[in-house]
Amino acid sequence: MALTLGAYTACLHDRPLADALDVLKEAGLTGAEINVGGFIPSPHAPVDALLASQAARDEYLGLFDEKGIKLAGLTASGNSLNPLPDIGPRHHYDLKRGIELAGKLGVEELVCMSGAPGSDPDAKYPSWVVNPWDGVYGEILDYQHSVLDPYWREMDQRAQDNNVKLAIELHPHNTIFTPVGFMDFADRIDAKNVGVNMDPSHLMWQQMDSIEATRYLGDKVFHVHAKDTKIEPGVGIRGVLDTSHGRPPADESKRYPSGMNHWCQVWPEDPAWRFVHVGSGHDQAWWTEFLRAVYEINPNMNVNIEHEDGKFDNVTGLKLGADTLIAAEAAM
């Protein structure tokens, strides 16, 4: 029994899948996670063809066998409950197809997000409630749960029907973004095939103990993203809930989509925190303890690097993270 250490290939979307798998192998990794919908495109997965044809699926899986890389998860992270017409319906469509495709490919885990509905039935935009000390926000949460819970009961059943596990990332901007919030949610929907994608980076900037959170969630952790966070000096005046991002670039070629008609904003020059390669925010010893906690839950867990460190090119940053993660596992 051994953890599968791999990477989410979104950082290598600038090259064909075969070349991306070569990069992973050269970095000493043995698994690959492939995007199939949601916020970002899916150049490494021809979803239509794979859903339609067994021959296409056999050829696709054959490439992974040829490269000696395990297909260690699919991803369809988005906001299926976003009331904006260019986002919610599309992400819902992608999630349903992702579940079906995972089942057809024999991939057990699909990474996704809980999503965030609007504040009320007539809302135009999604609403993220952070701290509902004011009862108004408690009422918003009550409404959001009335939308969220039946939706995820349905997705849970779809996952069961396809022998797939849905691993929800505890990602801010989603209604479910903390370990305690997830456990309450799982109890409300009687979750069976809905669990957690443990990405410690999103808990780090919220000042949580990601190792304690992993052990708290226990067998609800279905999948792992290895990503690191560094708290920067800007936290002294910004805090971790800073809203001073710049507007999307005027040059469309430099924009990063968040929906068909919406774009990511620009990070501050002196941020409170940022995502960094594995080992840059927390040292190898920390990652060894984290992997030990993961191993205690499932010694065969898929652990995939998600590289989002803008200070390094994607291949260099990925390899630096792989070096740390491989050394951390060896030290367990």
C-alpha cells in the first residue's frame, strides 16, 4: 500500500496530454488528475468523445498505461448553483457529465465544489456568507441550505449510481468551505458518496491547522490536493479577507475566465497571502506530518499537486513541489 503522488495537469494545459504526462514522470510523480469542466477548459480530456465511445476511452486510458502514469482523479470544480445564466447552468452540466465520465473511465474520484447560491430566490449574483453574526446573514444561509442540500442529495445519488466519489474542495466563495461546515452539511444530506478534497492551502490562509482538520474529517477525506500557502507581510494591513483586487486586464488575452462572460480579478501587488509551490510555505517536515495524517485515513490516497505559484514557471514550480512531496513521503 502506498500513496499515489501525482499532479493536477491544469498547470500544463499549454501542451498536449502526452507531453504533460512526460513532465510528471520526469518529476518522479506517478499520478495525473485531469480537468473535465467547471471554471477552466478541458484540453486534456475530449469529454464528448470519451462519453460517446468505448474505443475512445480505451485509447485514452491506453495513453496513461503507456506513460506509466495512473489516472488519479478528474476535476469539474465550479459553481453549479450560481444564479448567473452564463455560469450556474454550464457548471451543473459539466458536473453531471463529469460524474458519468468518471464512472465510464473507472476513475473513483471527481473533485468539485459545493457552489454558492444567491441570497434569495430573486438574487442575480451568488452570495458568500463569511460570518453571520447578524441574523440577516443567518436567514441567507437558511435559504442557501434549502437550495444546496437537495441539489447535493441528487448529486450524491448520481455518484452512487456511477460508482464515483465526489470530493468537495473546501474553497472560500463556496457555502461549504470549512471542515465543521462540511460535517454539518454531510449530516444534513446523509452523505454517502460526497466527501472532501483536502487542499490544505485554502485552510492555511484562513489560519486553520490543516493537519488537525484532516484528522477531524477522517474518512470523509476522499482525495487530496497538495498546494501550499505563504502568509505575506501585507497581512498586517489587509487581513486575510482582503477585497482590494484589481479589475480584469483590458487585454482579453491576459484574462483568466471564471465563466463564459466573467473573469478573474488581479491579485494585489503586496497581498496578505499567496499560493506557493509545495515546500515554500511549509517545510518538508510539515508535509511529512500532513502525509502521515492522510495515510492514516487511506494508505492508497491519491495526492495530487496543484501548482499555482506565479513566481515560477509551471514546470519548474511543479518539479520543486514534487521534490518536497516525494522527500516528505520518504521521511514518513
